[in-house]
Amino acid sequence: MRERNHHHRSGTIAALDIGTTKIACLIAKPTDDGVLTVTGIGHQLSRGIKSGVITDINEAGTSVTAAVHAAEQMAGETIEDIIVTVNGTSLKSRNVSVELDVLADGVSDQDIADIIHEGCASLESPDTSIIHCFPAHYQLDGSRGLRDPRGMIGKKLGAELQIITAREQYIRNLSQCIARAHLNVSEFVMASHASAMSVLEEDEMNLGVTLIDMGGGVTSFTVYVGGRNVYSDAIPVGGNHVTSDIAQGLSTSLHHAERLKTLHGSAVNSVKDAEVMIDVPQLGEREEEDEPTTMPRAMLVGVIRPRMEEIFELIRGKLEAAGMDKVAGRRCVLTGGASQMLGVGDLAAKMLGKQVRKGKPVPLPGLAEAVSGPAFSAVIGMLRYHEMRPWEEEILSAEKSRRRFLPERIVNWFRENF
């Protein structure tokens, strides 16, 4: 189950979601009674980012600076440290089994820390950075499926760990981009995991659920079983690809294609599609001089549906290849801006063979309605993630041993070198 950490870390919390379509920044503070309240909001169209990867660090840095500055102005303060999302196919989910001797009478916090360090060390590489380590479950002297073995008596402690890695180059470029806004990265958080923190119910995470976060350039997905994140992946296809298909298929501009998708788009056919006529301005036509071309809505749906089917086929294929299609149960939650199109839930249910609902973030005090929708699930979830860390992360953050947890080492490395 989700472990709630009720004590807030002191001071301001700032979160930044760098997406293909938009960059969003939230600043929040705990009130005297411990309730996290949003004090600053900033969002900006993304520039220099494609499918979750920075393609122009100057443009991306300018967009980040603008979003953060807007949030700072609203909050009335300047921030120095920020939590940042990571996303895209640079991230890899790897499963590791670790077993260590228990050194004392009863499993201790240090035993838990040691087994997680051991799992992370097995994947250390100059080309990759470790972003998360999610213990799926523990075993003690053959007793499997333990959620928290601390205090239990045994000799051999084992753990099944899911470790999320990212390409080192991707992390460096992202950190360089953040540094241009005069900020330090305090932590990287996988975007789909952050989204889950804001839209999933605790019962869903316990019983088994697949969370699909549909962004502009990337669709990422995460599987939860027994309250634990057990698998994560992403495909470099999202809502922007649908818009591009419409522009090419109907010979219109990207601006008009996005408008058509929003106003008339659907991922499934309806009986009236052939009868309903829509205006489709053609490339080269002048709106004030030329009559817009009209065509049946069925043509628009005919362009949208194949791309949406491709997205869910790719997700289904990856879940099946990882052995996660049955493990996750029959529940699926969709979030992200691209999930809001008409018919997406119905198509997902048909393609994935699951019960599907659309997930909207649980609102936070101080959050404006305009930034409370599914497109902002990740940035809202990062603030909740700060509150809802697993107990293992509390052990690791408190640990003072020589070997420090890798995400912290990554942050310190960038602070020293940039």
C-alpha cells in the first residue's frame, strides 16, 4: 500500500514537469497544520523538446526559465532547488533479485539499505544513471511476498527490485537545461510514477492497475501490484503524432489540425460520422478570402483511429513481452492531455481487454482550475510524491553510510561539475 509520510520537509517545494507540449512548474508550501498548498503556478509552451528529449538546449532552457519565473512571481519568492520529471524511451525498467545474510537478530533498517544498495550496484554503469529503486516484495528464509520484513527473525533476506535507469547523456542534458534557469535539481522523478501519485486510488494500486500517461510526444505507462510499482516503460508516440497525422491526411495546418482534434476528434466511429460535416481550412487558403473545405467527420476519425490503435497495440505488446499483461489485473487508468479525446477510453478497453477509467488529479489547495486537469497529472503528482514516499526511501535518506543512494550522488555530481 502507499506509505504516507505525514511530516513535511521544511520550507518550499518546487516541481517542474518538462513535456513535449508544455513545461509546468508548481511551487507549494505546507501550512501550519501540515497541508501542502500551492502558492505559485507557471506553464509555458515547450520549445526545443521532442518525444521527451531535448533537441535545442537554448530554446528548452528559455521555456523552463519562463515557466519557473511565472511561478516564482506568483509565489513571491525565488527558488533554488527543484524536483524534475524524467520521461521517454531513455528510461529502462530492470528487475533485479538480491539476497543477503541478516547480520543481527531481526531484519534492521541497515539490512534494507544494504539490499537496495546491492541491487543498485549490480546495474552501475558509466553510461546510465539510476533514477528509482522500487522494491516489489521481500522474502525471508523462503517466506515470500513480505511487504515489510523489519523486525522479523531470519538468516537470508531477499528482495525483488525494479530499478529505473536513464541514459547518462539524457540526464546531463536535462540538468544543463535546468542549470540555465539557475536551479539545482534536488531529485528526478519518473513522470508516470508522479502521475500515479495524483490519479490512482490506493485500492487500485493494491489490487493491480496499469497507469497510462498520454502526453504530447511520449506515452508512458506503469504497473502497480500490491501497492508497489513493479514495471514501467514508454513509447515515443503521443498526441502530437495524432495532430501531425490530421495535418497530413486532411491537408491542413498543424494549428487547424490541433483545433479539429480538440473540437471534433474521436478515437472511435459513430453512426453519425458520415453525416456530420466539418470545416477543414486547407493549406494555402486564406480564411478571409476562401471558403473552407467541408468534409464528413468520418474522414477525421479515419485518420485519428489508426494512430490511437497503434499506441495501445504498442503498449499491449510491451506488457505482454514483460509478462505484465495478466499480473496487473483488469484495471487501467488513463491520464495526460492526449487521453481526453472522445472515445479514447472505449478504444483502450477494447485493445487492452481491461476496464478503463480516465484519471483526473486529486486537487491541491491553491491550485487553479485551469491547471487541475489530466495534462497536469505529473507535476501535481510530484508534490504528492514528496509526501508519499515509501518507507524504504526514508531509510535511505536518513542513512549516513559511506555508500550514498545513487540519485543523491547524481545530484551532487552535477552541483560540483556545473
